Amino acid sequence: MLDTARPDSLARIHTVAFEGLEARRVEVQCAVTPGLPAFAIVGLPDKAVSEARERVRTALSGMAIALPSKRITINLSPADLPKEGSHFDLPIALALLAALGVLPRERVEEAVALGELSLDGSLVAVIGALPAALAAGEDDRVLLCPAACGAEAAWVGVTPVFAAGSLAEMIAHLTDRAPLAQAMPGEVTQDATPGDLREVRGQERAKRALEIAAAGRHHLLMVGPPGSGKSMLAARLPGLLPPLSPAEALETSMIHSLAGLLDEGGISRTRPYRAPHHTASMAAIVGGGRGAKPGEISLAHNGVLFLDEFPEYPRAVLETLRQPIETGDVVVARANAHVTYPCRFLLIAAANPCRCGHLYDADQACGRAPICGEDYLGKISGPLMDRFDLRLEVPPVGYADLDLPPSGDSSATIAARISAARDRQAGRFAALDLPARCNADAEGDALDRIATPDAEGKELLLKAADRFRLSARGYHRIRRVARTIADLDGDETVGAPHIAEAIGFRLIGAQN
């Protein structure tokens, strides 16, 4: 048995390996034993982890810490869990220093550490500080990380976070020569604000649809010719949405932390807005690739996903959206990974009425009209089209309209109405002990309890369902939209006017 009092005995520290949003615990064990000089890292490391020995060796040499002429073995336990990333540098260095007697083993063993080492000993920011802090808090351990990750990790507030700029600072902290102050949580304020909705000339019906979509998180499809303002309308949607709640900010930032997007010294309460190009691959949109990373739909969690030129996306990519839209999460299955990411987003899709875009203008339309429009929008399958709560045609804007003064309510006024409507929804769900957050999340018994229309409204809905042959999904989505319209109007009961307006936003593109 090893003598734990000797400096060449076993030392331990903890870190994490990421499987989706889950931070799996990893114990970094270091043993310095007699034998031929060697520095080995075992435990299924990838190339970046294996290269840590060179970074650690050089950083320690720069600090005048010489490695002994003995065999150094680093074991990453559990050994069957793949270890990826450069964040293993710091825990390996600290475990080695503890095994050499430079650091007190008890201080090192009670910590979770992650960070990349530069050759000069400085610590470089790494991804995943937020889920690592949660894992450390669950195990009642402190977190040691680079200074650039401190504000992000401290935002969780469940464990002390000590962030150092270099390995020398971390050593001074662990030996109590120069203790570090606990990192303070950081929150990033977005300077750039989206334009005002009043800047969009005309398109009052589209503005109303945007307000309803934002209030209840209803998916919206806009069809209109080029230059009608579809992208302009979508770009102003973030200015209508309320800021993220603390719980939502934590959920969203966990994903962004794993994607390396939290690089501004903290997290943001602004709802994400993602607008990938239509040439993006399935792995980029849904998630996948090496390590099963989150895709755009997960990066848009609790925010907005804007897909312009919607029919131009590959058919396979569009069809993969069907299940995430319904369930609010996506399972990324690969040969070496099987992870689940949340993706409860607000989908805004924009499309031209046909490939040339001028189907509605007889002077500019191609000779294949109207068949070209049916072929073009036919790329959107019926089941996918059925998942849009709101559908509307965005007409072209005339030159005369561009010279008119701004019209309609400002974004601030509309945002206040949306915030009030969301507060009504949250209060209703809390009072009824329902798990939903927005009207779009309500289903089954919950939908019956909150969105059953009055007698006149139900009669109108049944007539519409029979006349337009609504699917069961379309029937329920009309009820959800009507509930949101009633919330915007401040009405507790869903009436015929709310049903009528919801039906009016359902009839474009497909009779389902």
C-alpha cells in the first residue's frame, strides 16, 4: 500500500467530461512511481487530452518546477468514458503538483477543476464552465477555472468559484500564499437593440401576427414576394419578447456554454435569435457532428429561430424539424454518443410564393404560374405545414407606402402587451398547477382547462373544422392561438371573435 505521507504517492482531483448537457464526473488520478522516466495519460483520452502532457511539462518548466526522473501516470477515471477537450490541462497539472508535494492533497481533492494551459502557464478559457459549476455544486466541491470563465460559472450560485489568470496564481491560492477572491456572477447587456416595428411600412396584419406569435410562442409562416418586409419583420421580433427569466437564462446558457458562445464575461438575459443560412447541413441545424454538439434549434432554445427562404432548405432538414417542434427537445444519436438537447423555440419561417417570387404580379410572373407556386411551396410537406400555428400572406409594398409616416404601435408598446399576456399565462398555469409556460405548450387536459371556447366560439370552430377539413393538430392549434388572442385582449373567456381571428391566420397554404 502506498504511504500517503510520501510526495510520490497518489493524488486526486476532479473534473468533468461532457455528454450533451450532462457533465459526467471524472476523477483525475496521478501517481509518481519509481521506474524509467515517462509521462503517460490513460483513460480513453482524445488527441487534445493526450497533448496536455506537453503543455503541462512546458508550463511547469517555465515556473522552474522540474519533473522528477520517475514514471508519472495520469489516469482519467472512469476509464471507459471518452475524454475530449483541452479543459483537462488544469486538473492534470494540479494533480501532478499535489503528487509532487507542491500542493496540499486535501485542498486539491475537494475541488473540481477545468482549464487549458498555455505554454507560459497562463490559463485559457474553455467551454462548459456553467455545467461544470452545477456538477461541482451537486458534489459540494469548489470550482477552479480560468479567469475568463469565472463570471459565467459564478452565475449558477451553487458553489464557490475561484478563477485564476495563470497556473502560478492557482498554486498561490491553493497554498494560501495569495488566496483568490470568489468570482462574481457576470451578466452581459446587449448594446445593439433591434429596430422598431414602426419602421416597417404597412403590413399591419403581419405585425398583428408577429404580436400573437410572440405572446404565445406560436410558430409563424410568412409567404410574400421579395422586398415585402418578411426579414425586416422577423429581425424586430427579439425587441418584442420579454427577457429570459433566471431559470430560462440558465437553461439557454448551458447550451451556449457547451457551444463556446459565452465569451463576453457572463451570460445574457436577452432571448437568442438564430438565423442560419438555407445551405446549412442537418448537423448544423439539428445537432451532431463530432461529439454530438448542439445545433441551431438548440441554440435558439427559449428564443427565436428564423429560417428565411424556407423551401430552399434540404427536404431532409425540414422534415427533421417536425418532432422537435412538437416535443421541445431533440435526440442526437451517433455511434459513440446519444444525447438529448432542449429546443423549445419560436419558429419564424419566410418563403417566396414561387421560385421567381412574383407569382402575385401578372406582369412579372413566369409563364408557369400558378403551377410554379404550387411546386415551390409543395417542398414544405403537409405535416410540417400543419405545425405552423399562424400563416399569412405578406403583400408587396407600393412605392407610395414607403413615403408614408410610421404607423401602428411602437415595439415598446407591443412588448408591454406581450409581457402582460405572458404574465397572464404564467399566472394561469401556476394557479392550475400545469407545467406549461406558454399557450403553445398546452395540450390534452391542460388545453381543455384553459382554452375551451364559449358556446358561440365552439360552434364557429366546429363549422370551420368541417368546412376546411382541419386535422386534429390544426384544431387544437387554433384553440391555442385563440387563447393567446384572448390574453392579449385581457379576456378570460375564449369567444367567437378570438376563434375567428385564429382561423383567419390558419387558412393559407394548406387546407389542414
